[in-house]
Amino acid sequence: MTRLLTTTDIARIVQHHGLASCFQQLTSYLADDYRRWQEFDKSARVANHSAEGVIELMPIADARAYSFKYVNGHPKNHRVGLPTVMAFGVLADVATGTPTLLSELTLSTALRTAATSALAAQHLARTDARTMALIGNGAQSEFQALAFHHLLGIEEVRLYDLDSAATDKLIRHLSAVPGLRVVRCASTAEAVRGADIITTVTADKRNATIVTPDMIEPGMHLNAVGGDCPGKTELHADVLARASVFVEYEPQSRIEGDVQQMPADFPVTELWRVLRGDARGRQQPDEVTVFDSVGFALEDFATLRWLRDQAEALGLGQDLALVPAMADPKDLFAELALAPAATPETAPLPIGEARAAMRAISPEPLATTAAAAQADAMPA
């Protein structure tokens, strides 16, 4: 059987341990897997782009386990009541190919992204950093603020977003956190002025210049999270040119990260080399460092390992008959006889009738694309 973890299970893990402990545990799993970097079969993620967003598959494997994550990025989803990012993932046994874990990864991706940011900053930011500017106050922002508060001792977060309601939401969630001061700012320039760390986590799929060279002060660390696909950036090229830049997986970052706007020979350092001690992180107090984070499959692999271990320890999740359990592994056809026959009451509606039924209860048309219109015309 495959173990299924839902969003409720993830919430129970966080409630059991507390958010600070979860971040600490996740960074430990992440660091362990990054330090054995060369044991993994790695590739850049496979992406399908549209005018509205992107859908991606992120695979990786070592000798024992294989994982992948399905994830999207659709910045306009909030207009229809959906998250910008939605994800699920699978952990499978390499020896047999059996999927052992199927888990939600929407909440978990937010946790692992913030944990990865904090892990990198532990090696790249100044040790006396206490103030962080947080540009972009959407769904990821609480996780970033709290990871840096719990793991790096950040005492003040300075907030800015074009959407004031997003900042209202973030202040509401952070205002009760002991030892964390929250400051609303009127612009990016105001938020970053005097900050030790700048975190950018914006969603628009465009080449933006949210942080410009005139905003940079000696000793700053930039945690650039929002630039994560071709044609989507947050930092002015001259900010990168004047900084020491660190990435997760260079072949993917060259395509998707802020460094996509730089020459092919622009120097970057992969994070695993810093974590293993093969390369240095921050070398001078006045050095400007950038973690150009796009998200890499190894981080999801580590997260799925953590979720599997938590599910076993806490007795969470439910068994899912995702793969048939056959008396004769060569007799797959016999499995068809095990399902109860459909009756007129239980048989699914034809595609066209199902869409018509949904339109009757929804003021918004469901068929908004050529593909949906074609599906309406398909024979039952």
C-alpha cells in the first residue's frame, strides 16, 4: 500500500512539533542531502509554459529512493480562489519502483522553501544580521519571516507589497510572534534601507527590477526567491554583477533564476559546495551575497523523506490502494473483475453533460480554453 498524506496531516505535524522545530528538522534533512550531492541522479525540471503560468515536474533519485514533485505557478489564480502554487509529490522505492508515499506538497513546499532560504543564509548572511526586508507579502511570506526569525534570530521584518491587503494579512499573522517587530513600509526602497537581509518573493511572471543597485548597501545578503522560470526575474543585473552569487543547481538556475540575464560565464557557486566545505560562503563583512533560489528537486526529496519519517513516528496518513495487490502479478486483467459494476445512478456523466451541469450552478463559464471547448465536443 501507498501512504497518503493530506494537508491535514502536514498541519498535524507542525502542531505536534511547533513551527520552529519543524524548520530545524527540515534544514537538517536538507543539509544532509545537499552534502551527499554526488549520490543523486539530477536534472533540471521539465516545464510546460502558458500565457497564464507554468506547470512543472521535478524528478530526482539516489540509489534507494526516487521522488518527483508536480507543481504549478499561476500568479492570477487568486482571482478564482486558487493558490498561485499547488503541488503534490511521490517517494518511490528504486529497487521495485513501488510508490511508497503520496503527499501534498503545497504547504510542504512553503516550509521547505523557507527552510532552504534560512539554511543558505546561515552561511551567506552576516552573523549579526537582525533586520530583514520582505518584498512580496503573499502566501510564502509568513514562512520566510518565521524561518529567518527562528533560525537566524531576525528581530525585525520590514514589509512591502503592491497589494496592501497582502501586507495586512502578513501583519495579522506576525504581530503576535514574540520577539519579532513588524514594520509596514511604503515602498521597496524604504523597506530595504538599512536592512541586513533582503528577501524578494514576488509572483508576477515577468522580468522585473524590484531591487536596483542604488538600494544595495555593503554587507547585505539577498535571498531572491521569486525569480523561478524563464522570463521571470527580480534583481537588476548590476546587483548580481557586484555580488557573490550562490545557486542550487547551476544548469537549472541559468535557465530560470535571476542569473538567466547574465552571460553564460558569469561565476556562480552551487550551495552544496558551501555546505560540504568545498567552497566558502561569505568571506568579508562588507561583501554583498545573493542566494538566487529557484527551488530544486533535491529539496523536495529531503522534504518527502522528512514527511515519511514523521508519518511513521506519529501514525499519520492513510493507506491508499494506488497499485493493485495481485495474487498473480502476471494476471493484471483479473483486477477488472473486482470493481463493482456501474449502475445508472452511479455511472459518471459524459464529459459534455458534466460541464453543462456545472455551468448550471456556476456563473462563470468553465470552458475558457480551446482544449476545454474541444473536450465539450468529445464523444461520450
